Amino acid sequence: MSLRPTRLRNWTGDVRWRPARIDRPGTQEELVACIRRTAMPIRVMGAGHSFNALCATDHQTIQLDRLSGLLSADRERNEITVQAGTRLRDLGPLLARQGLAIENQGDIDAQSLGGMLATGTHGTGTRLGCIASQVIELTLITASGDSLILSRSHDERRFRAAAVSLGALGILSQVRLKLCPAYRLSEVRRRVPLDECLANVASIAPRHRHFEFFWFPHADLVLTKTLDPAPAEEDPPNRLRPFLTNLLLENFAFWLTCQASRLRPAWTPAINAFCSRTLDESDYLGPPHRIFPTPRLVRFHEMEYAVPAERGPDCLRELREFIVRRKLPVSFPIEYRYVGKDDLFLSPFFGRASATISINVFHRNSYKEYFDGAEAIFRNHTGRPHWGKKHNAGPSWLRRVYPHWDDFKLIRQELDPQGRFLNPHLRGLFIE
């Protein structure tokens, strides 16, 4: 299906583009036809949840939202084959009906599966890798329209490049994932002093399958969140997070505090101190697709870097000193998570367990001073950027922190010698 060219945008709304052509294939055959129909450069758009210009193009946009749904499920092997345009929020209920569940995911479930894999999107857990580390096999449609089926046992070199590829090698159409039998997660939220949390985080995080915390700058408390599989007999008071509280009240109250901070920056420390002392301390229980995600209605700009796990606490301490020294009115909390290492060429977690630090700014506020200063701190700790979020990393830095950077570039040249899957953003990364 082809659409009349129209203006497209990312989730935040600060990246906009008008492609010459928009295609929405509903089958793999239609996807191949879209690629072969024209010689124009192509970028794929899933949910548009990238915070940078990863998807933007003046040429051909292919939207994968119709290439969605479960293709097969193997309950004995705990595996599924799913189309790459499937939204994560739709995947959870599909899996639950099959008696299966995803092992790990982040707290936003709006993304498409293909977009999550391409950008190295992750959840949290010291022994768990990014979502792409759960991939067993993938189908990649190349610039010539050929279909490559890649796995660790079949063309492992290309598989390790394609699992996290920024969409620079071709278009993912189908993915086979390793899953878990259906289970329940117990979520526990607690307020803890920041310095105490940082002093003990290295010993606390490995005790839980998932651990993260949120810190409002200028405040002295954090909200820790642990998630662990719940025994079948466990039955805490709050089965599921109350819908109205989470979706409406928390988001609306947070929007008000962001607006107040924007209009009166000097109020930010007091607002943040108040917010940190009123954060929800609760216990919840439910299926993972209900517990992992948190509704996000307040729009924001985001930067995230992954640093070696052992350097995470010091990195956050330096970030705190920078915010205080510059008196930056940062109203959004900073999110701190752990991710296990993997062997995927462009995964931010290649070869090292990592702490990820996400910084955010209300979408109506300027972010340059904050993000530039934070990025310098992240790089002092050999940080690697999240591919779907704002960053200024260039080829010289990326080659330094990614051991297989040049191997990936060779594979990209092999599969797409004309650069059909590149746009200005990616050319700035891969073409020197």
C-alpha cells in the first residue's frame, strides 16, 4: 500500500520530515516489491520513538505497522516467530494467550519490535542483555530485495551485525525470539537516600532479576524498583498497578510540575524535593506485559549512555556535581539501570556489563547545555550512546568504544554498496 506523501514526525515532535514516497507493506512479498520498485534511498519507520533523526528521509519511507503479528509459536521450545512491525504493547497479550512471556523489556512499550532491536533497546537486569540478545534468527531484506535468514548457526558474522544494525543493513521482516513460559512479576518500589543507594547498588542489583532507580536532580532521595518472578502462592494486596493512578493522575501531576519548573526555573529544587518525597512506595503483582511498562504521556527529549557497570555510581556522582555547579533546572528524573553483556557488534553492551544512565528534559525546554555537559561526563567513563536517543558521537569515538566498528562497516558495504539504507544521520556515522 502506497500513501500520498505527508509530513512525518518522531514521538517528541522535534524531528520532522516529508518523504517523496511512503509505503506500508502488509506482507513480506509487498515489502520486497517496495524495495525493488524504486532506486530511491529508503528509511524504515516503526513507531517513530527514536529521539534523533534515525528514521528521517526526503526519499522513501517504509512504515512497518501493517507487517505485524505472530506467525508461529512453539511452546515446547519457548520460541515464537513474529513480524518486525509488531508493537511491543501488542506482543505481550499475544504471548500470554500462548502461555509464553518475554524475558525482559523496558518501561516503554510503544516501540515496534524491529525498531527496538535495531537500536539496542533494553530493560534492566545484571544477568540479562538487551532485547536483541533474545533473538535466535532473523530475516533481513537487503537493498536488492533478497531475503537473508541469519542465525548463530547460519552466517553468524552477519547475524551479529544485523541484530543491532540501526536499519543500515536492510529491513528486518521477521524475527524468531527465545521466550519464557508465562510467569508473574512482583514489583517493589521503595524510597532510599541517594548516597546510600550508590554505595550499595553493586551488591543490591544482583540480588534481583531486575533492578533500577530514579533520581530527581537536586533531591536527596531515589525511588528504587525491583522486579522478581513471583511464586505461584504469592498474593500481595495490589494485584495490578491502578490504571487511573498511573495513567492519569501521575502523568497529569508530573506535567504540572514540569510546567511549573519551566515557568519558574528557580523553583525546580523545591519541586524535585517534594516529588521525591511523594513517590509511590508500593508492591504490585501481575503478568510481565502489565508490570514492565509505565504509561508515558508527558513528552520529553532523552539522551542515554551505557558505561561499564563498575563505573556507573561514580558517573552519576559526577553528573550530580555538574547539575549542582551549573544550577541546571532539571525537572525530569534520571533513570539508572543495569544490562548484561552480549556479543552483538553494535550493541552498547558488547563485551561488558553496563550501567545505563538516561537523562531527560521536558519537550518544551532547552536541553543543549545539560546534554552536552552530561555527554562529556559519559565519555569520560567510555560510554556508548543509545542509538535511538540523542547523542553527538562520531566515527572516531565510536571506533574507539566498539571493537567491531570496522567489521560492521565492511558488512554494511557488502550488503548495501550504494548506501540505499543511509540517510544524513547515518552517513555522519558510517561514511568518513
